[in-house]
Amino acid sequence: MADSTWVREQPDSDTGSTSQEGYGNLSMPPEAMLDLAHKAAELLVARSGSLPEEGAWDGEFRRELDDRLMKAPPEKGRPAVEVVEQAAKEILPLATRLDHPRCFGFIPSSPTWPGVLADFLAAGFNSNACTWLVASGPSQLELVVIDWLRRWIGYPDGAGGLLTSGGSAASLDAFVAAREEAGHPERATVYMSDQSHSAHIRAARIMGVRQECIRMIPSDEHFRVDMVALARSVAEDRAEGFNPIAVCANAGTSSTGAIDPLEAMADYCEAEGIWLHVDAAYGGFAAVTDRGRKLLRGIERADSIGLDAHKWFFQPYEAGSLLVKNAGTLERAFAVHPDILQDTVWGANHPNIADRGLQLSRTLRALKIWMSVQTFGMAAFRRAVSRGMELARRAGQYVEESPNLELLTPVSLGVVCFRVNPCDERRTEEALEEINRKVLARVFWEDRAFFSSTLLHGTFSLRMCIINHNTTWDDVRETLETSERFGLEALKK
Ligand SMILES: Cc1ncc(COP(=O)(O)O)c(C=O)c1O
């Protein structure tokens, strides 16, 4: 193979040149480039074939990894195929395999192959989706993908947005836009439920909202924000001179999948003149299905919405987005025109996407979404999202019918919260927590599946998030059966 025999000649000093004319020090001949790309593709395809038979988690402790990897950067290089193999065999597999069909922990994800290759192409073309001048094709593609997102969630024509690293960046950009629209008041205050993702607290902090101006509103027994408490909190704050600038709603909490009362929140925020941001990072793509659209009714009335295509739209990380109902709000908040970029100002019809958020240099995220949808078509995506909801529904039914399991919240979107709680006798909450922690640990160490836990207003719960398009009912059922068995065994000890 060209690569294994081809070892670059090394220059003697920082400024030395090699005798290989035609290539810079950091370039490779075409044959070696192809060999290397082929090797990487082979490793990935082999991984995806063997994934279902492996465990959904692998990892190592720090000391061991320090021993293996914590070395000074080498002065001389080595064959590139060897380097790729080391990465693919010794480093990258030490992870939660979030795309494993039995990975149900946190919010898993399972990227399409065209999506993966799109990231490779974008890097290879060295795309920087910052301005129209630098990247007209990528910028246009981002406008296309943002327009698709707009349609899926039912936003009007004048809506716009940008692709972001994820939901965290989307909420930060949304808060900044909200604050600017509110006239950048003193004592700016933001509201979210006690079920909102921690990303929102962080976003508020980054934006300079003081801790005493971040309001965590209690949620009801279904983990939806308590509207009475929200209204009371806003009224009290206004009376004391705080300035409410944004309310965050959840369109699928990460813990239980709960969807806040979006219509009621939209009514309330409209009446009060407060920006409504909907965190649809996880749940938003349900909107591509009929059932999901009904569940998310009201989302289209929000001022801004964050949606992560690296969650339920099957894209590799990072593929978040922020949509705003009024496209101008982002540019009003973020656009700056330094002299060095004066050539990039081509007018409103040729937007510079960098003017809509935090980043100037931006990776091309639109390509993966576009290539995946072009390859498979929306019907396939709709089926894949529906399938997650259907598997979660069946899992909930299985739990309800089992004499050994208890469903702790209604199944919502793809999330099922449950615990082992055999109906033969009553047990204390402490005893149940102990048993279920044991179940979690045994699944983690002994089973092929991986799931995580959460606290439901303080009650320990096992939790499965079922949104992988490769997951089958057998994957779900066997994982529930295993939990049941581990629970019963823990009770016998
Ligand atoms: C509901 C929800 N919102 C926000 C986030 C943060 O998104 P990201 O990790 O893409 O920044 C997550 C992450 O899992 C999430 O589940």
C-alpha cells in the first residue's frame, strides 16, 4: 500500500524544506490520500456492521488512559494508516456508543452515513460558512435547510435563523436576541421550569444574567411548567423592578420528554410582551410527523426555537439550530461590520450568516442535513421519527403490563421513565431506589444495553430514550426484560 511505504522526508529545522518537490510539509500525494480515506471508510463501515453485537458502552479509567496516551507530541511522524488505526481501535471506541441500537441513555443519536460523509466533504472543501463572499454555496444551502426547518415547525415565511453547534448555543443566541429586543434593560430576568435543560442556566450566565435573575418555575405532576407559578413570579418580579426578558418553554424535556403547555405559554408571553423561546432541541423533530405536530401545537407561536438535528434528525454532531419568527431579530442583535470584513457586505439579499449568532468561522452544518434528506427523502425521516415514538409507546405498555415494573410518568415522545417495583408487596422509597440503582449498575456493567437514570421530583427513575432509527422492538423488550430480571435478583439478595 502506498501509505505504509510512504513516509515523508523530514526537514532538519523549523524552516527546512523536504526533497519531495510539489508538496508542502503537511501535504500528501494523491495515492496516499486515497489509501488513507479508504482505510478510514473501511474502519467505519466495519464498525457499523459489528456495532449491534458489541456493548453500547465501553470506557476506561483516567490513570490507564494517561499511561497509554499522555505523551509529548512526536517530533517525527509515522505512517498515517497506523495513526488512523490507532485512533479507530484504541481511542474512539472508548465511549458510550450513542448510535448503538441498544443505547437508550441521555439523548442518543444515530447519524446517517450521508450525514457522516457530508462532514468529511465539508472539511475537505474547507468550507467556512461565515459570509456570502467566502461561501455563497454553503450559505445558500444553510438558507435552504433553515427554510426546511421553518416549514417543519410551521413558522411563517418571514422566519429565519442559523445552524449552531447545538441547543446550548441556540439558547445563548436566543437570550441575546431577546435581551436586545427588550432594549437591554437592567435586572434582565429569565424564566424556565425546573425541568428545563441546564444549558439554559449556562446560557443565561454567559449572557451576564445574575443568578438571582434566573427563575426556576416549579413543574406540575406531569413535569410541565406550572403556569400559575410562572405568572405569579413574573408579576412579583415586575413589582420589585426586575425586567422579564425571556420565558423558556420545553418541547420535550430531556428527563421525561414532557411538553410544556405551548399554546398557553404563547398566549401569556404575547399578553405580557415577553420573548418566548422554545427548547425543542430534543423533541422538535417530532413535528415532521402528524402525531408530533399535534403534540407540539403552539410551537410556531414562539419568538425563537432551538432544534438539534444531531438528536432526533439522525445527524452527526454538531448540528443544532436556532430559528426565530422574525428573521431580523438575530441580525439586530449580532451584526457587526468591522473594516476587515467590509468586502463581505453584499446587502440584505446575500446574508452573512455569521451576523446571526456567535461564530464568525463556522463549519458547514447544512450539508449533512441536506445530503441526508436528499438521499433518503422526507418519507423515510418521518417513518424513522414515528418509529421512535411507537417503540416508546410499546415500551410504556410493556412496563404497565408487567407485574414487576412501574411506569413513573406518561410516555412522551421517545422517553420512558420506569422502575422495578414488583406488586407483591409495598416497599419504601429508599428500598426501591436501592434496587433500581443496582439494576442500573448491572445493566451498565453486564448487559449490551446502556440506559441512564433521572430524578422525578426527587424519585429515582430508570429512563430509556428510544429514538435510534436502527432500534428494534426486540432491542427494547430484551432490555426491559433484563431490567426486570436484575431487579428481581436484587430483591432476592
Ligand atoms: C432538551 C435539551 N435542550 C438542550 C440541550 C443542550 O443541547 P446541546 O447539547 O446540543 O448543546 C439538550 C442536550 O441534550 C437537551 O436534551
